[in-house]
Amino acid sequence: MSATHEPGPRTPHGILRDGDQVQLTDPKGRINTVTLAAGKQWHGHKGYLQFDEIIGRPEGIVVRSTGGIDYLVFRPLLQDFAVRMPRGAAVVYPKDAGQIVAMADIFPGARVVEAGAGSGALSCFLLRAVGEHGTLSSYERREDFAEVARKNVEKFFGGPHPSWKLTVGSLEDAITETDVDRVVLDMLAPWECLDAVGKALVPGGLVCAYVATTTQMSRVVEGLREHGSFAEPYAFETMVRSWHVEGLAVRPDHRMIGHTGFLITARRLADGVTPPLRRRRPAKGAYPEPAENELTRGNGNTFPAEPVNVTDGESEIGSPPA
């Protein structure tokens, strides 16, 4: 695999070069992303900066505009690039991309298939995770979205990434990969391609679906349970809350990154294996009768609780009154 260029310390001591993308952050925390060009200037709301004052110097410097405003200079991180990249489809935000890399266990050398390249944000995180010995095959139904994703990925890595293959088409119709370690589904109806995913994954492989709504999450979970080739799925979401820390004023920020999407993961069973029967006690009305005691496919080991005899003066919750 040939070397690729990413925004980062690729030169001694992170020296900034002509053509590098950098972030200029003012004292109020406002960020401007610019591309350095020898002999050129960047004009802000108060004065301008000479790029020649930045080129050849290390990251983390402070430069002053002609209007007296100090700007901190760094190359953007991948999380910065992802939230500010040109978009076709909505991007997978860093908090979810990080969870996908961790909870889907994307490892160096992994063979990964991605359905729904979108704008390429998640593709960048996955390519970073699989490393130079892994592969990422991305499928995108819309050609215009695929072109946006291609441009964003090539912009971040400084050219075509040798470990990446982008295909215009739906995963269930166009997939050619077999013996895949991981499948990541960022699409409207992931349950429609579970057959294709099951055939592509190796035993012990993992599928991870990213969906926006509770109804989508429910259909994915039930689809995985009914398919018969997967262990019990795990569904969750993450929320990020930053904190204000200023002297004795230490408190949560008023804003937080709340719901962006749900993640569902499930492991691929070996061929011909029937998952152990799992007993569960769902809420009343969740399933047709007599669902309260039915056996369902899965890998859990929970059993319905025995009926509790409640006498006068006792409660099912807490201790009986003295």
C-alpha cells in the first residue's frame, strides 16, 4: 500500500506546508478552515493574514491578523473534517463513528463492507481503523452521493485510498465480497439486506446497523432475530454532554449532543447452528397471545419471573411497610 497523505504531522515536528488545510480559531472559539497557499492571504472579519507567515512553521502557533486578532493554527482532526465536509447525505457524527469503530470491533486488517457511503465521513473513520492491510468496500445507491463521498475521502487522504472500493448500487444486489469480517449498514431499511449480509459474513463476524428512528431500530432487531443466522442483537444509543469549567463554576453545558441515531450489533452464527431458545417476558400487548411465555431464537439466558403472590400490606416494589 502506497503512502497516503492525511491532515496531520507528516513532516518533522508537524511543519505546515503549502497546500495543507488548517483551522484558524479566534479567541471566541470561532473556527475558519482554510487551505494554505504561498503568496496568498486569508481575509477575516477584522483584517487579514498572510499565509507565508504560517507556511514552514509548526502546528500550534498563534498568528495575528492586521486587525489585531490572534488566531490559533492547527491542522483539522478527522472529527473536525467530518462535521465540516461538503455533504450529499447527512454525515455520521464522530460520537457515533467512534462507537461503530469500537462496538463493531473494526480492527487493523479487517475486511469490512459498508452499505450507504453517504458523504464519506464514516468511510474515513473505517479506513483509518482497518489500516493498510485491511479493506473497505462501500456501496451507495445514489451516484451523486457516491461522487460526494469519493471527493471527501480523496480530499482527506490526499488522493485515492488503495484499500477502498466504492460501488454505485445496492448492497443486496451488487455485493460480491465473501468471508467478510464486519458489515456496517447506514441505510434507510437495513432489514432488507440481512440475507446478503448473512451470506457475506464469516462465522463470528459482526453486523452493525445505524438507524435514526425507534421504528427502524425495532424492525432491524426483530429482523435479526427472525433471520436465524445471528445471535441476539444489542441495541443502544450514545449521548455526549460537555462541561463548562471556569474556576469554581463547574457545571454541565446547557447544550449537548443528544440523539443522532441508534446502533444495533449482532454476531453471525456458524452455518447450520440453531441459536439457543431464549425466554423473555415482554410487555403486555407487545406480541400476539400467548407471547408472554413464548420461546424465541437468541443467545440470552434469561427466564420469565415467577408470579409474585402479593398479600395485603405488601408491595411488589420495595419492602413491606413496618
